[in-house]
Amino acid sequence: MTKIRNAQELEKIFLEYAYYYAAQGVPFKPRAYELASEAMSALGNEVKEVWVQGGIKELKNLPGIGQSTAEKIDEYFRTGKVAEYEKIKKEFPVDIWGLSRIEGLGPKHIAELYQHLKVKNMADLKAALKAHKLQTIPRWGEKSEEKILRSLSMLEQSAGRKLLGYALPLAEDIVERISQVKGVKRCVYAGSLRRRQETIGDVDLFATTSNPPAVMDAFVKMPQVASVHEQGRTRASVRLTNGMDADLRVVPDKVFGATLQYFTGNKRHNVLLRQYALSKGYTLSEYGLFRLAKKGSKKKGELVACETEEEIYERLGMDTPPPELRVGEDEIEAALKHQLPNLIPYGSVKGDLQVQSDWTDGSASIEDMARATQALGLSYMAVTDHTKALAFLGGLNDSKVIKQGKEIDRLNKKLHGFKILKGTECDIKKDGTLDLTDKTLAKLDWVGVSVHSSFKLSRAEQTARLLKALANPNVDCLFHPTCRIIGKREPIDFDLDEILAAAKKYQVALEIDAFPDRSDLRDVHVRAAIRAGVKIVIDTDAHSPEHLKFIPLGEAIARRGWATKADVLNTKSVSDLLAYLAKKKKMR
Ligand code: DGT
Ligand code: CA
Ligand code: CA
Ligand code: ZN
């Protein structure tokens, strides 16, 4: 077995604890362990550094870590295991970690599967599904069996591909490492990563260098490498510890632009571009743009461009489409007409408009979230905790929302150069009514609404539900509009055109929720929204300070949806945003 890294193993241990206690109906402990598990995931191997430097005392200062979890982390680093956890595993020898990845399989289900069918892992579950045994568990029906089958197939479809939000930092780290190898002039990632696709198959890297063997050597010896598929003189291919494959090629510096263009793709964009080049008397390859040789001539075509991408596109008479737009649809046409949009630059977002605090299911206090947001260079943030319909997350009722507002007033007096907006992520109930009174909503700076239940309504019912919510004059934004969770939950079904028309009419913005598993809206929806004249908001849906850094992932989705800075509300300063919202309120 390959050795899993420490923080990853702790993440798993704490999640299994959470499920174990939840299955027994123990209060509070499940949430505490879940937070500890999330903290391990967010911190990675920094956890070990913290422990080395300050032991239990320092561990307890980490978000999501209390006395009991700190003691377990300490025991783990001292002895390599957690004795109590080993005992639990003997009593309940189930791969909770593996099974919990299936949407719809909660702690109680996992316990029942073991109790009644002795299901310990994914393989047992598949066999039980095949034999239609799940229906034999008391209170489980044919429906639950179908649901789990569907979730399982979604999980398998997404297997192997990683979310952009988790692959990108890894690729950036690799580029950084290789760039430091002696002799390296340039190193970049291309492919789906450079296009910021929502999921990534493999990592395509290349470098230019005076010393190829040193680069190959450094690449295969990186700590992120689990095994080496092949290592040649100018190309190596490895399996990374997170399960992804990565390729690195060394290419001549002179053809860097042509190689970058080719390996950025996507394939359809390349095919269309090559066809266009041919129609203009050129051939295009990873070595450059060449003039087609005269018919019958034995001479190779003359090289006309290869050093930069811009040169290649320019020679073809077009602007250079930013990588995010290279999907092989209408971007080449727009580039030829010099009508590519002036995409929103990375770093344009000035405030985060969806942040949860420890008033509900966030791990950190409002003040800590505010300070962490400010440290990232933003100048405002809206606190948008869940509302009471989400009782299991401690959702707030009207009086708590008002009380929270007072706390925010107090904090705003304390903070310099930063403003906290009073907000909510108000639940949209099944009938389209909202989970807080209009009186409460009217007192808030920023009202986001979203669906957290009845995902399976018919298109007509779901559309009517959303339309009703958007028509409430207090609503500013529809959060995670499609409710999709990548690899876990299908999007809800609604009539996009009707929702866009209503959003335009009522001046409700649509959110790009940059949390990697959500990435909702998708690029195509963003583009449709902009065409319909609907404003976009980019935020992180952060539940802990580590999540606040997801903003650029949302900016990437906006760019893929052809958004300009003016299309995105929270590129405004806080005073301009508040003025915009006030004006909107007057008009309704
Ligand atoms: P992925 O890895 O599945 O997330 O997606 P990509 O786009 O990174 O695809 P990948 O890794 O297979 O190839 C990287 C790029 O190389 C791709 O975007 C375009 C280029 N490429 C690969 N195969 C072909 C091909 O057969 N024809 C052309 N024109 N380009 C190709
Ligand atoms: Ca790739
Ligand atoms: Ca590849
Ligand atoms: Zn939500």
C-alpha cells in the first residue's frame, strides 16, 4: 500500500469519527469532527509543522481544532496511530471514508448497510446493489436503491478527473519547482488547466532549458510524485500522489509559442484553427505556422511564426483568444472580427459576497473571516449564514439574524479599510417563499437566496418556485443557481430563459459560487446571463478562512462565460455597490 500523507490520513480519521458518532445519534461530536476533518484538508502538511513547533497548545489555535482533536493529532504524530480510532475500526470495520463519497449515503445509511447486509466497502455495496438487496433493509425502498445507483454512477463518471480548484495549486507548485532548476528559462502548464476547465484529466507541462536531463531528474524526484511511468531525454510522465498523471516535455525555446498554442488546445479549437490556416495557405503544428509549399514542390513550407502565440494568431489575421475561450465554438470567428470581449482580469473582485461564519456551519468567527478576507486584498465581505430551514447546520432565525447585525456593527467600528455587510443565504422553501420575514430581509445589506431541498421538482414547478423567490423585492442575488455538486448532485431543472428574464426585470444578480465542488453557474449559463443583461456576482461560499482564496476560480468561470469587469457586481467598491443596491431598492 502506498503511504498516505499524514494530513490526509488525519482528514480521513476525523471524518470516520464524525460518521461513527452521527450513526449513533450522539449530539455535537459529529459536527466537531467534521470541522476537524475539513481543517486537515485545508491545512495539509502544515498541520505537522504546527505540531512540531507548538504541540497540542498550538494545534488548538487552528480553526476547527479543539482539545480532544488536538490530543488525537498529537497522538498520531507521536505514535503513528490513534488508539481509540483503531478500537472503533475493530467494532465497525467499514470503509466509511470510501462509502461517504457517494451522495445520499449518510452515516445512518452506512451503519444500516453494515448491520443488515454486512456491507463494508464499495465492492460489497456494488454486489448488494446488483442483487437488489438494499430494498430488503427496513424502510429502504426501490427508490433509495435507484438513488444510490445513480449517485454511484455519477461518482464513477467523475473518477480520475480532478476539480480545477484542487489541481491548479498543485500544478502551480510544480511549475514553481521546475522553474528553479538550473538552466530552466521557462516552465508552464498548458491543456485544460490553462483553459481553466472545471475538471482536469491530466497535467500537461513544458519547459525550455539549457540542461534537459536536470529538468527530467528534478521532475521525477518531486515529492508530489508517487510513481514514474516513463523518463526519456526530453519527456517524462509520472503519477502524482493525488492520483493524477503529469507530463513534462522539454522543447526548444524558439518554438515555445507554437508548442504552447498546440498543447493549450482544446482539441476542437486546434482543429478549427488548423482548418482555417489551411484555407489561408498555411499549415499549423506544434512546431509552428508554415506557409504551404507550392504544389509539386519538394521544398518544405517556410516557417512564418512560432515564438509566441500572439504572432501565430496575428499571422492568421485574428486576435489571440484568451485560453479560457478556446473551446472550439465561436471564438475564432470573434477573433477574426476583432470582437473578442475584454474579459474580466484576474484580481478584479473587490469583495466576497458569500461567506459563512461560526454562527452556523462556518468554522471561524465573523471577525476572523473578515481579517482573512482583508489579508487577501479584498475590502469588503458579506456574512451570509444559512437560515432556520437548515436546522441541522444551525440555521439562523429572524431574531438571530438581527442579533448578528449588531455584532457586525460592533466589528465594523473596529476594522480599518474593510467593511462587513449584513447578509444572509436565505433558504427558498419548496413553495418559493423565503425563510426570513420581509421585515428582517429589508434590514440587510445583501440578500442571497438559494435552494437546499426538493431538488427533484419538475421543471415547471422548480421554475415557478424560483420565480416566486426572485420576485421578492428584498432579494439581491440567487446563490448557486443550479445547486449542482460536481460528481455528487445533478443540477436542478428550471427554465433558464425565464429565470434570466426575471433576474433582469427584478435586478437580481446570479452568483458564480467559486467553491470548487460547486462551480455554479457554469460557463454557458454565465454567457447566457450576460447576453440577457443580468449581472453576475463572484464569491467563494467560504466555510473556513482557507476557502476564501477560491475567488480566482470564480473569475475563471466568469472569463469562460465571456464576462467583462462591468458584468460583475462585486468588482465595484463597497460604496459603489451599496449605492447600486440602494438605487435598485428605490426602483422596485
Ligand atoms: P484533459 O487532460 O482531459 O483535462 O484535457 P486537455 O485539453 O488537457 O487534453 P490532453 O491532455 O489530452 O491534451 C492537451 C492538449 O493537447 C489538448 O488540449 C490539445 C492538444 N491535443 C491533444 N491531442 C490532440 C490531437 O489529436 N489533435 C490536436 N490538434 N491537438 C491535440
Ligand atoms: Ca491535460
Ligand atoms: Ca495530456
Ligand atoms: Zn447554500
